[in-house]
Amino acid sequence: MRRPLIAANWKMNKSISEAKEFTLRFLPSVSGIRDADIVIAPPFTSLFAVADKLAGTNVELSAQNAFYEEKGAFTGELSPLMVKDAGCNYVIIGHSERRQYFQETDEIINKKIRACQKHGLNVIFCIGESLAERESDRTNDVLQRQILNGLNEVDAQQLIVAYEPVWAIGTGRTATPAQAQEAHQFIRAQLAKIYGVHADSIRIVYGGSVTPENVDSLMACPDIDGSLVGGASLNPESFERIVKFKRRTT
Ligand code: PGA
């Protein structure tokens, strides 16, 4: 049985005081939850402040990105060591917004994943097809390419895959549970080609317009092991409801 992982991706939202306020409101509401990993990914400026509030709780901290070098002349970048130092034990790598707006290629993403794993960070590796790719029946080809290139020489330990169809991100248009399950099953089969039986223990989480209203039906799917939540994670009550999704009975 894979342990569910529910992660909040705040993207470029919240000031330091807003991040602290969210955390103080959210923490007591989920303090009793022991059967899922709960993760918050604030913007870089709030990492340290949020880490301080999360210390000793059941909620963990993630960065939204990290560069692959350890240190040096890379103006504007942060290394895996730095995000770890700020209190993160997770990092999101390869988000479609990084691929689209910051020209991150599969090769760059692969280097980032390996560097982050080397420094003990759990990597949430994002993949997903665009609308044009889905409509031209290229979803599986795209997922396969992203997996093969992104995971070249990557360890199955400390790896979480996030399936985030680009057409569902921030659009209010969620993949149906059937569409998501089909993609997750395909992803798991690709992971099995690389990792053999270990693919069974890799968590594959869904992201793309997850809300309190649709989380239960998505989480009921056998290959959906959690969710990466953008918009609906900005409000503590809405993210609380998502973390408290209806547990499977089997
Ligand atoms: P969304 O974003 O929930 O706002 O669609 C998800 C994500 O991009 O991780």
C-alpha cells in the first residue's frame, strides 16, 4: 500500500506574513493526520519562515525548484543544498510552468533531479501533455519521452512522479478520474520498465485543478497516490478538505 502524498504548490503567491498566517491556521486542522504525507511548497522567500512553524509537526516543506549546481556564479539560482538548509526535504522539479516559461528541457530536469536526490531531497517530478498533444493522440509518447529522459540514471528512492496534464492546470478543467487513472497506469508501466518491481512503490500523484469537490473521486483510483494542488491550496480550509480526502477502505 502506497502512502498518500498531498502537496500544496503555492507557485508565486503569498508574502512572508501571509505564508505564516496560512501555516498557523492550517496546522491545527491536520495535526491528527498520520496516514498521509502532507507537504507545502511556498515561494523561496517564505521557506525559512514556514520551516520554523512546521518544525516538529506532521507537515513537511518543499521548494518549487532548485538548480543542479551546488554553489558558484549562477546569479538568481538556489542550489539543492540551500533549499535543504532552509528546511526543505522535498523539491518540485520539472513543473510545466518551468518547462514552458523558463525553457527547462528534459535534460536540465534530469540534472536537477539527480542533484537534488544526491543531497537527500525527495523529488516531485512533474510530467504531462499539452492540450494539442492530447488531441493529436500523443499523450503516451510525450509521457514516455519525459519519463525516459527525465529519469535517466535516477534512483527510485526519494522519487515521486506528478502527472499534471497541462490543459488541466489552473484551468478548472480537471482530468476525469478515468483519464487520470489511464495515464497513471501507463506511467507506472513505464516506471516498471526502468525500475522493475520497485515501480510498485513509487507514488504517482495527480495535479491539475484538484479541488475539495473532485479530490475524493480522483483519490479513489487505484494508481492515484495523492495530489499536487495549486489554486485550491492557497486557502487553508480548502487545502484541509483536500488533505482529508475520503480514504479507500480496501
Ligand atoms: P492547479 O495547479 O491546482 O491550480 O491546477 C496545479 C499545479 O500546477 O501543480
